[in-house]
Amino acid sequence: MDDFGAIVDLLKRESRFLLLLHRLPDGDTVGSSLGLAWVLRTAGRQVLVVSTDEIPPHYRFLPGAGEVLTPHMLPEGPLGAGMVLDTTHPRRLGEAAKLLHRCRTVVNIDHHITNEQFGDLNYVDPSAAAVGEQVFRLLVEAGLPIDDKAATCLYAALVTDTGSFSYQNTTAITHRIAGELVRMGARPREVVENLFERRRLAALKLLGKGLDTLRLSHEGTVAWMVISRRMMREVGATDGDCEGLVDYPRTIAGVEVAVLFREMEDGQVRVTFRSRRCTDVAALAREWGGGGHPRAAGCVLEGPLWSVVETVIRRVEQVVAQARG
């Protein structure tokens, strides 16, 4: 549990907080950060939530999403306790990482086994299905009330990082916490409708283009899709519209490892891995400076795009062959 108790004490006594979201924010970093921020503000604390990248449209229904700032919007001076949620290393924060130097204490709350323990206080629990679980535990232990709005944020964190409670990381504890959040006022139907049933037309058009690139190799055990900046421009898609696309090659029968290659504006390539049973994709991602979980991980490589695809798929095929014995 690392510094769990010390973080609980900090939540009780600190009056100013800075919460930082990682780049290309997903449901866990958004939901857990907004849930924590809502509880702290309700308790009378001063809280700033900052993200280098914009919040994807399908998360903007969450309470407090409209108050997320960009790094250049912050005032000068000290920023209190800096809390980084769902982030293995400060470099994943992008431009927002520089704000940590203005914080009295840096708190690192994460569930990735590849976390680099970069905080003054660290609470890293790879057994947690989502950081939303960890935030729930901290708030309960600190005696800070979770109302319906905070509960909805934390519930969204659990839903997204467990694949609607379908991934291997989902445990009995996950379901118990989800039940507690519903009891506290979380609105499951609202969460599911906004996350999965209100997709932008551009997102569906982008999916169509991505499926045209879908390929299988290594006797059908490896599948991948490619999203280029040109494809995104053609349909008017944003980075947020790419979330969840890796799940499509993952659903193909017989696939052990699925990969999504996404070209970024700066020419770098974001590589997202998913595996089913025997391949540790976190170890695979670490080979290129990334990380994550054994069944879900990612990294960023220098382009060009199709050169990255060729290099990564060749290595994935080798790893899958080794994992299968």
C-alpha cells in the first residue's frame, strides 16, 4: 500500500490541491481526478484540475469537466499538493509536468505495475482495477463524504478501465466498490449512455476507415489497425474519437494480441496493446519506453507510421510465439 496512510493524512489537512491528468486523457484519469476534485471542493478545499490535452467529448458530462484548465491558464506561485492519478511517469503529463516543481508535495496514485514511484508519496496498487478504486478507498479512509456527483465520476473510472466490468482486472472488490458508488448516488445508466451510446458521427466514420486497415498475422493470433492523421482529417475526427478502437481487433476469435497504431500530430506514433491470456504486453511496451498492465499497455515511438507498424508487429509475433511455448 506504500504511503496510503500518509496520503489519507494529507487529504485531511491540506487546503490546496493541484490534480494533473495524463496526456490523451482516458476515463480513469478523468473520472478519478474529477471525483477526487469534487469531494475536496465540497469539503472547502481549493482545487485546480489541469490537463495538457482537452477532455474528450464523451467525458464532458462528468461533474467538473468544464472546469479543467490547461497549464498556461494557472496563476503564478505555489500550488499546494500536486496529485498525479493514473500516470506511470511525469513525462506522460506533457506540458503539465512542469507544474510539479511548484508543488509542496507530489502524490503519485496509480495501478500500473510499471509505475516508477516518482512521488514524494506513492500509492501504487497493481491489484486495483482502476485508480477510481484507489481514490474511493482513500476518501472513505479520510472520512470525506462522496456525494452523487463524485460517485458518478468514480463509477465512470471503473466502467472504462474494466471494459464495462469484462476485463481480467475486474475483481469482487471492483464490483463491491461499484455497488457502493451506486448506493451513494452514481447513475450507471447516465454513464453508459454518455460513454457508449452517444458517439460522434466522425468517430464512427473513423472506425470504418480503421477497419479497412485491419490485418491478421501469425496464424490469426496477432491483429492490428492503423489510424493516420490523414484519416482523421478526412472525417473530422479528434484524438478522443480513437479511444476504444483497439477493442475491435481484440474481439476477433483466436487473437492473442491486438494492436492499434495511431499517428500523432507531431509525427510520433502511439501504440496501444491488448492481450487475452498468455502475453505480457506491459513487458512488450517497456521495450520502447512505455508501460501499463500485463493485458493492456502502450508506448510512443518516433515515426514514420508504417515503419513503426512493421517493426512492432514483427516483435509482437516473436513475443506471441514465445508466450505460446
